[in-house]
Amino acid sequence: MARVKNNNEYRTKVGNLMRNALENNPNNQKMLDYSNTLERVKIDYKNYFDKAKTIVQRAYPTEHCNTLKYFKGLYGSPCDVVADDKCYYFAYTDEESIDENGQPKENQKHFDFRINGSLNGSEYNHNNEFAYAYYRDEMKAKNLNPDINIEQEDNQNNPHLQKHTDANDKFLGLSNRSEDNINLAREFNDQFTCDVIGTSYCRSRAIACTKDEFLEMEKFLIMKSDLVRTHRDWIKGVVDDMKDIKGALKSYRYLDEAIDCANQTFEALGIDTRLEESQIIRTNSTGLTLYNPENVASRIAERHKAKMTREEKIALFKSEQQSSVMN
């Protein structure tokens, strides 16, 4: 049988299947680190908010906020001094540290609970990397690319990057538009609101806390940064592997050489997946099985297996045989 020549379509198919296998490799410690960090974030995020809420409500007691809301109902905007906030500016004075003026050092940071809040305590340093890492599975299920910032980190401000980030942000609700009335960002953010009192810009004010409370809240920033870091480490490793793989696939003249490269890679990494030529030839560029007479018949037979009579099975078998001869 003549060897099948390799071409761009086959390279893309093999490459996509290898990328998928590498991303889902259960033996990849970096992937496990990301998964474990994500699970920890889902549990501890609320715990850190409860700690922040205790600090905020100590400064702005609930009964005071309710009283001000009551007067707003009576007198309107002149009494509009209470609002839900999701970003809290905590501060404490460290009596053991002296600043350049010989005064006890003031320590202040923003602790932003929004899905795209700052990772370092800055009021203005917002980014979407935490959101992409947190909602990665949901985004992949919609054929979006939550890894785009990592893939394009050396090629910023290009149309390809902008196209994907726009689609991502639309789906998450981080842009002015949302997808099918879904707003994951709003649903996430609304879990972490607390009443504050004040009329300053962005409701920004320093809320006093203790040193221990401040240090505990800094762990919240570290936790968010860890999710972004483990996501990046995992996908950066996959991207680097794919650079080598794409280079190798371009050098192969025949498809069986590309298949052998994939299977040897899978074996070396302990991945159970194996590719075959027929799988590549009969799939589209994303690795999905194309609908030809043979696989359509087998799919239908599988779904109706329990209901088919013996005569129907024989008829289907003959039909499949006839299709095979014709092909």
C-alpha cells in the first residue's frame, strides 16, 4: 500500500490531537498544580471575603448603613452615602517599622474581590488573567481560548490576540457586551459585596485593620497570583512542547512519520492515547470524526442496539458491507 504523503491539513490534525493530549495529560505535574490551586481558590475565596467583611463591618456597622439607607429613602440623593463595594482599601500602622521621616510606617493595599481585580494590591492594576484561569473549563467548552495571553505573551498587541480576548471578555461579561445574557463576571462579583459609607471617588477610603489581619489578607493576593502562575506554567510548558512538535511535523514527508512521532511522544509521557492514519484521514482539522457512510451507520447502530431485531442487524450489516465495497 502506498505511503500517504504529509500535507498542511494532516500536520494541523496531528498537531491539534497532540495539543489536546498534552493539555489533558494526567501525569503532568504542572497541570495537577493548576487543578489543585483552582480547587483551593474555589474554597478559600469566600473564606477570605468573610475575613474582609468582618473588617469592613467593624468600620461601617450594618445598623449604621441601614439607618443611612433609611434616610436616603426619605431625602433622596443628599443622603446617598452608602453603596455596595467589592474592593476594600485596608491599612495599618506598623509601630515597629520607621519610615524615612522617622514616623511609624503606614501600610496600605487594595484587596479587590472582583474577578478581574488587582493581583498586587494596586487600585488600578486590573487584568483578566485570573478570570481566564478561573473559568478556563467553561471557556474551553464554548470553543474560546483562555490561554491566549500565555500563547501570545511574546507577541502583544496583534489582531489575533485582540480577536480572542474580545471574544473571551464578551463571554465572561468583562466587556460592555455579554453572551446570551450570561454574565459570569457579575455573578461572581455579586457574591463579594459589602456596604461601605463614603462619597469619595470609587468609594476609596482607608479602612483600619490590625497587622495580623493585613498579613492574612495579603495571603488572598498570593492565592490569586498562584492560580495565574500555575495556569501560565502549565500552558507555557505545553506551548513550548508544541513548538518542537510543529517543527518536527513540518520536516516529515509522510503521514506515518508524523503518526510515529505522536505515538512515541505519548508513550514517553505515559499518555494512553495512540493515533492511526485512518483517524487522521477521516477527521477534520480539529480531530472530530467526519460523517461518512460507514461511521454514520455504526453510530446509529450503537444508539439503537437495544431496540434492533436480528433481521434489522443483518440488514444494517449488509448495508455497511455494500458501503465498504463502494468506497
